[in-house]
Amino acid sequence: MKREDRIILRFSIAVSIRCNTDENPLPENPTPEQAADYIQNVLEILFAKTGQQISVHPLKYPVSSKFPLVIQLGDISECLFWFYPKMEPSRLAIHLEESLQDLFSGAVSVPA
């Protein structure tokens, strides 16, 4: 991805996080399932009106300060995303953009 595209993607993710936080705030101590729902809502806002199917689910993992989530966009591909519940929204946007930029590139540039 070009630098400008990454900046636009990161900004779009940050806006989606803010919108989701206003409507569906994350609990203080979320479960892995709540974290997966939160990230799925963020991605649904990000991909609104695109028809993109989004699935986010937690992987079984020992109790710790982070949750492994599997994010899948349609039938294109999936990726592992480490969710840290205490992460600030601005850092979450950066982390999500860095983790998913290849996945987003594939979703946006599928040939017609």
C-alpha cells in the first residue's frame, strides 16, 4: 500500500472506532467474545455499504492481557489480530491498520 492509502485507511479505522465507541462502548474488562464483537462492529462501520462479509471470532488462549482474534473478510482471506483491552483508541487504529493492511488491500482490489 502507498503511504497515502495507509493514512486514509488509518483515519477511516479511527473514525470507525470512535463511532463504535459512542454506540457500543467496550466494557472495562471485556471477555474475548466482547472484544471480537467490538472489532467486528468497527469493521462493519468501516465497510458499510460495500457488501463485504465480516467475521471476527476469538481463538482459545490462556487468560492473559491480550486476546487473539481471527478476522475474516468474505472469502478473501483471514488474519490474526491481537487485541489489547487497555489500548487507547488511537493506538488501536494504528495496530489494526498495521495488522490488516494486506487483508484490506485484497478486499479493495478484487478484480471485477
